[in-house]
Amino acid sequence: MIIKNYLHEFRDKKRYDRNVNIEEFTIRNILDNNLRVGLDQTVMFSYVADCIIKHNIWKADSGTEEIYRQYGLDYLIGDAYEKINFHKNPLLFILCMSDTLEPYKIFHRNMFGSSMDEFGYHKDNAKQIFEKYDIAVEKDRIIVTVPLDWINSFKGKLDDMMKWLDIRYTDNGQEFVIEIL
């Protein structure tokens, strides 16, 4: 999709500038600023696309191991699985961490009695959830404070995350300190 967008921008630019070079040109963004785009950026496009895809690929659990084997995904099974590490792949780690800890997804059931998928997204619900949740980042630690009745949900989410992300956490009642290893 990123390459498709690149080619689309090139074609648009070519309509106004017949001398535009496909290897490098400028476009205007929505803030009316010039942005340089070039084929040399495709390596970065590939990395970003790879991270977006991989953040939705999970380690096999005991119920899915055979299916993973059938599709040649042995590297996602058991000890062959290498945990996602911030220092080895920071963008992938951040995508996984933020997608997993996103408060609206994990606490919707606590507030409204249903999962987000069953209920749909509502701005007012999101606001109520975010008002009860606090997150802070300090160096290589993320500190999350949740209401008392959300502790078990959050602890379960962190326990699952430790299986596939290179983290550990300490539980201090309502406050959880997540360490990036």
C-alpha cells in the first residue's frame, strides 16, 4: 500500500511537473508543508509495513500449535518463539505494547459489561475509561495505575504479554510497573 501511495503521489505530481523525477520529489502534506519523498525511503517503508503486519502475529498457544505447524509457522511455537524485544525491534515492540495496553480495548468490559467488538466504539465511553486509567513512562519503565476493580483484568493482560514480549512487571496493588528488558 505504501508503494501504491508513492506511485499515486508521483502521478499526481507529474500532472503539474513533467520533469518530476520518480527517484525523488516533494509533495504537500495536509498541513501545507513540503515533504521530500524518494525511492531511498522504500527500505523504511518495508520496515514499517513489516512491523504493522507482525504486530498482529502471535505466538501459538497449546490449542493452535498444530495449525501453526500445518502452515509452516514453527518459529511461532514453544521455545522456537523469540520474544519481541524493544532493543532489537523498537517499532514492533511499541506497536505491540500500545495495541495490547490500549485502555479502551482492555477495560471496556469492566466499565460497560461487554467487549468493544460487541458494543462498538463510542467517544463518551472512551473518555470515561481514560479518566479512570493513568499511564506514565519513565526511562525503560511504564507505570500504569488502574481502578481496584480492574486489577485482575490488567494483571491477566500483562501475564499474557510476558509470553511474547520481552517485559516483566511488578504488581503494587493498583499500580503496575512494566519493565522493558
